[in-house]
Amino acid sequence: LMEIIVSVTILTVVMAGLLNFFVSAKKHTTYSRSRVSAAELGKYFLDPLQMQVRQDQWGANCLSSSPTSGCPGAQTINGMTFTPAYTITDYLPATPDVVKLKRVKVVITWNEY
């Protein structure tokens, strides 16, 4: 009877350790998937801008008036909402031989569950 109690106790400790390992692995996998989704969505948010942003048509795209009007908005994937925030800054000041360049930065935020 003592041997059975000791073996059940050892088995319980081992199973608790394995359960903790699997829970941690699941959380890490979920976090990795959300980061990959955010990276893909970053590409999704920036790709249309390549076609829209031209020096001669700067006033006719989604980044011209306010940073988010007309640009791709929040996307929901697997119950997680990814929200973009666009930031537009001057990259190089305009000079006679260099056109004025702008840098568009997209920061994607999401809440993990």
C-alpha cells in the first residue's frame, strides 16, 4: 500500500510538471502566431500605399489629410483585433536637388487573451 501511495505521488508531481510545460508551450505558440499575424497585417497595411503614394499625387491618397482616413483599419483574426496606427514624418527636407521624402510608420497593437 505504501508503494502505491509513493508511486501515485511521484506520478502526480511528474504530471503536474508536464501540464505546466504544455500550458507554457500553448501560450508561447499563441503569442508567436499573433506576432506573425501582425507582421503579415503590417504588409497588408503598407502595400496599398506603394500604389497610392506618388510625389505628383500626394494629396490624393489615404495618408494626405489625416493619417487614418481611407487607410486600411482594424482587422480581426481568430478573435484578436489588430489595430494599426499610422505615423507620417519628414524623412529628408526638400532641397533643390532632392525631393521631399516622407516616412510612413505603422504600429500594430493587439490584446492577447
